[in-house]
Amino acid sequence: MNEEFLAAKELRKAFNGNVAVDVVSFSIMRKEIFGLLGPNGAGKTTTIRMMATVLPPDGGDVMVDGHSVLRHAGEVRKLIGVCPQELALYPELTALENLVFFGQMAGLGGKQAKEAAGENLLLVGLQDRAKDAVAKFSGGMKRRVNLAISLMSRPALLFLDEPTVGIDPQSRNHIFETVQRLRGEGMTVLYTTHYMEEADRLCDRLAIMDHGQLIAVGTPRELKAQIGQPEKVTLEEVFLSLTGRRLRD
Amino acid sequence: MSGLLRQAWVISLKDTRLFVRDRFALAFALAFPLLFVLGFTLALGNISSPDQPIVLRVATQEQEGISTQIIAALTAGEESVFQEIAYDEARLAVKHGRLGGFVAFPADFTASLLAGGKTRIEVVSRSEDPNRRAALEGFAHALAGQISLAREAVATVAALKARETGATPALDVGSLIQPTALVAMETEQVGPARPIRASNFTLPGYLTMFVFFAAAMGAEAVARERQTQTLERMLSNGVRRESILLGKYLSTAYRGLLQLAVLWIVGIFGFNVELGPEPVAVIAISVLMVLASAGFGIMLASLVNTVRSADSVGILTSIVLAPVGGCWWPLFIAPAWMQTLSKLTPHGWANSAFNKLMLFGAEPGNVAWEMTALALFGAGFVAVALWRFRMAPAR
Ligand SMILES: Nc1ncnc2c1ncn2[C@@H]1O[C@H](COP(=O)(O)OP(=O)(O)OP(=O)(O)O)[C@@H](O)[C@H]1O
Ligand SMILES: [Mg+2]
């Protein structure tokens, strides 16, 4: 458990002079669910995109299982799966077609991709809707397809960028249980969310980010202990006390 | 390498699936061009009687002179595109809408020409018929150029002869201005002139326009994929940017080939289009044109950022390049400067080759430059795409 799987080292990124990520370092242990929390615009998605090799950092590096995203992006890409904050899929295609396509993009053969797609649709509870166009799905179902796609490459490290945003408790709960099950199978997960009770229940360790900087890292209990008795305070109170009550964006 | 090709192939199949499910895209690529061909063929010539070619009417106000000789030369031969018409009758016919337009020589044409002065050729046309006006103006321009050339030649020969013999030579303008010579000048000497059946140039013109149009609209799909981050998702899966570009190139090319097949088949069986004596060369030009259009599509996809800019750039380039490249009216009746301008567009080269092969009976060797130019355009477009293609939107 205590083996470092990902190490972000002094990551920096600015867009047209506006600093989005400001010297961020942290590590994720193997088989851990690591929560990345922060208000809107804190820099979570930008950090994930750099870790996922799709956005080159202005400075710093990320090592995934010993491979640098700068120098060995190809190796890193074999290890990771990304579930982006936006629904990155083709609404006109069916759920099955979406999964098979991205499976083939991740290097699976046609037959392997179909098998994996069947398994992953079952995992997210969409096996009965496999042949329906995603455009006809509800918001929660689309989110589950988005998640299933990111599992097609059977990643060792999964980045989940707000996988439960804007969906009903049933779908949320389903995604939630799926993530726990994946961790049980040995997957390492980075999880981003605005739902504090979700992070509290799910994550082994958390980092709180604001204005592009990490302002706290620790287990939920350690973070709560910073402002009071861990049994009596909620993570939401910790979050608000650390990031302030001022509105963002 | 094989991974790259396999991924590109899978991407191109996915895009083709999306295309087939998109009814609007299908209609736009296949039904629109056919509607245009039908409309303009009906406007320019009667498609139900394929023997009725475009006819250009010429009139003169002179009783006797160079213009009557020119008209005799132009209208000679059974298959001539030109027909003589009496001046006053022609004016009246245009006024009452019975005639689209005509070209006329003034009463003092011979006199001012022989006096070494300037003369003019009149184009009379109904303003609401731009195609015919373009045809007539192009013809008048060509004729004017030809006549001044002939006058220079005659004057030089006359001067030489006069020095030798002291006699004044007879003027034989008719032998200098044969219809073949005239058409040859406009069409770069590719064979004997034949009557022009409207669908023989409207179809390749609109085919070219809509193949490029559909390819340009493909750029919008790429911009959308950039926005919805499906491209970024592929990148994080280990897909190379070159695979994505090649996949997009292939799917655009399949679309173009489908358009090609449908339009040629409907054209041949529905509009009596004739591919001419060298159908293989026509198909080769069509395929090169499609490959250039696929390059054009991925180049636009690399240059535009948002879906909106992709849309407007796609529409703008298509409706500017089409007329400049001779998709809306035949280039060989356009003035020289327009013919030169058309060479800046792949459309222009494609149409020039189609016209040579399908209207003027050219041999494959006559369109070697057009083939080379289309291949170079295609390669240039792909090079720009390889250089500029981004996976994520720049902000
Ligand atoms: N491609 C981009 N171009 C310009 N600015 C960007 C870009 N991506 C992010 N930003 C800016 O960087 C900052 C951090 O954005 P980021 O999306 O990483 O925040 P986030 O923590 O994921 O927020 P949210 O909770 O709303 O998803 C914001 O100010 C955002 O406007
Ligand atoms: Mg975000």
C-alpha cells in the first residue's frame, strides 16, 4: 500500500499569463483513492490534464510508476485512464459503439474491445441499453458511459474528474460503488468532486487546492483535526474554513 | 506504423458511421449537388433534348464588312455553337424576354478597324440571366482579343508584301478567324470544338464545388471533437496525432468518393452527361480532385479553432472558391484574367481538366498539368495540416 505510484513535482501552468496551477507537488500511493478538492477554477482539471499527458506543463514533471509524462508519455498512456469532466463521447453512436471505438483507440483488437465493452457496460449497469444511441440517454446514464469508456484500457491509474456532477442519487451511488469495486481490484484512483460527503466516504487521502496551490493534504480525519475534533466537524466545514466563504468565478 | 494505420482506419470507419447517421450531412453531400445540377441544366439548356446545345447568338449592324466575314466563319459548320440573328429582331427578343442575350458588332466596325482606330463589340443581355451574360461577355472578350491580334498580323504582312511588290494585298479576315482558331485560343488547343451540352459542364462544376464543400464542413466535426475533448481522450489513450489526421483524411476521402460515384452515375443516366472519349482520365481527375479536397478539409480543421469559425470559414471558402474556380460557369468563356485567377484554386484545375476532356475531346496527355497541379495542391494542404493540427482548442 505504501508504494508511491504517481508523483507530481512542482507542476506549473499558466494560460495567457493567468496562473492556473502554481507549483503543485503531491504523491498518490498504489491502490489508493486520492481525492482532489477545490472550488471552481482552483486548477484541478488543469492538473489532471497535465498528469494525463495531454497538456504540457510550463514547469515541473509528473512520474507515473517511474515514467515521466514529459519524456515517456507513451509509457504513461499505457497505464492511465481518464474520465474527463466533460462528456467526451459521440452522442450519435450507441453506448457499445462508443466503448468499442475507444477500446480500439487504446490498442485493443476488435474482438477484445467488444468483450471489454460488454464487461464495462455491465459494471456501470447499462448492459440493457448497449445498442441505444447515447444521445437518448439521461444525464446519469451518459455519465456512466463516460466512466465506462475510461475503463476500456483497463488502466492501473484512473483519473476521475467530477464523475458524479449533476446526476441523481441512484446514478451517483452506482458510480460510487463502481469506483470502490475497481479499487478492490487493485486500481489506483484520483477522484475530483464538489460533494464533500462523497469525498469523505470514498477517499483514503485528500488534497485541497485553491488558486492553483495545494493548501492541505492528508486523510479526511487529519484534515478535520486541523479545525476541531474529527468526530464533530464535517469535511465541508474544513473545506470552507480553508478556502474561505467568498464566491468564486 | 501498422498501429498508426490501424487506428486511422478505425477512426475513418467511426467518422463514416457518424456521416451516414447524419441525415442533413448526407442530403447536403448528395442531394444538394444534384438539385443544383438539375436547376442550372434546366436554366442553361434543355435536358430533355440532349441534342440542344447552348447557342450563342451574334448580330451585326453592318451590311458588308469584317463582321459579316467573322459571323460567316463562326457560324460555319453543322455543330457550331454560334447562330446569326438580325440586330433589331435580337434587341426586341431580349426586351421581351424571348432571348437571354447576344453579341453584336456596330455599324462602323470595319471602318474604324481599317482606319486603325478603336472599335467595340456590344454585349446585350437580360440582367437576370448572369450565366448567359458571363458566357456572352467571355466570348466578346475573346473575340476582341482575337481581332486585334489578327489586325496586327494582317498589318505586318501587308507592310511586308507592299515593300516587296508594291501592291496592296486583299484582306481575308475570314481565313484568320476560323471558329477552331477562336475556340483553340480560349481552351488551349485541345481538339475540335463541339456543341456544349449544359450538363457536361454543370455536373463536373457542381461536383467539384460540393466535394470541396462537404470536405470543408468536415472541419466543423473536427472542431467539435476538439471542444468535446474526444480528441484529447484519444491522445490520452496513446493515439498519435498523425493517426487522427490520417483517419480524418480517409473519412473525408470516402465521402468524396461516394459523392463522385453518385453524381457521375446519376449524371450519366439521368442528365445524359458524356465523359468524352477518355472516361478513365475523367475518373482519374475526379479522384485527384477528391484527394485534394480531403487535404483541404483537414487543413481547414487544423486552422480553425471553434465550431463557429469552422462553419463560417467552410462556407466562405466554398462559395468564394467555387465561382473563382469555374464551378458556376465554364472557365473557357470567362475573361483571361479570371482564367488566370482560377489557377490559384484546385477547383480551377479540376474544372479546366473536366472541360478539356468532356467538352473538347482532349487526350490524357493534355491534362497532365491539371493532374500535377491537383496532386500538388493535395500534398500542400496535407503538409499544412501536419504542421498545424492541434488536439485541444487554443484559448
Ligand atoms: N485551456 C484554457 N485556457 C485558458 N484558461 C484556462 C484553460 N483551462 C483552464 N483555464 C483557467 O485555469 C483556471 C483553472 O481551471 P480548471 O479548469 O483547472 O479549474 P477546476 O479546478 O477544474 O474548476 P472546476 O471545479 O470548475 O472544474 C481557471 O481560471 C480557468 O479559467
Ligand atoms: Mg474542473
